[in-house]
Amino acid sequence: MMETSGAYELTFEERKGYLYALVRAEKTTLEMAMDYLRRTAEMCVSVACDNLLLERDVPTSLPAVDLYFTTLYFLDLMKGKKIAFVNPHGPMQDNPEYAFLTGTRAGGHYRVFHTSPEAEKWLLKTIR
């Protein structure tokens, strides 16, 4: 299922054991990130998923403070769910573990990867 907002494209696919979400955009803003994260959480609820692989095909990153707040916002929406986050465009804020550290400190079951295959392997490790 594909949804568009004008600023980004969001695609969902139910896969065995998890929901796959792909967001594509040329750039990002705080408002855009909050919107696609909310829509992703809503889709997880609607299909009763416990595991999510969210791939972010956006070559730009949010400022550190916005990334911090969007991470906390999303983890609050996704309480109790396992999330594999894919960022193929390189490190966030010059630190590839920035969002991961924020998320785990907030109690999330969450990891950041550079490729979908490595994210899927981690995600499926405990559910097969």
C-alpha cells in the first residue's frame, strides 16, 4: 500500500513476521518526520504488527534536537514493538548510533542499520 503526502512517499508491505515501511523524500523536516512516523504507527496498529522494519530513503537528516524528539515521539507510539530502522544514507548527526542510543535510553527495543538485509536478520532473529 502506498500513500503520498506531497512532500514524501510512504509505502507499507506486510511481510512474514513484520510490517515493512519505506519512506522516500528528497529532504526532511520535523513536521514531515512526525507525520510519517504517526502514520506508520497507525498502520502498525491497524495490522496488529509487533515488529517493524522502517527504511528511511531520505538523503538529509534532522538537526540533533529534532532527531532526539522524533525518536522519543515514535518510541512512545510504538511501545512494546520491536523496530529495525534502516538509514542507508550514512550516519545520523555524524554518529551512526545517535538515534539508537536515544531510543535504548528511552526503553525502546530498537536498532539502526545501514541495510535492509541486516535489519531484517536482527528483526527476525527472535520471532522465527
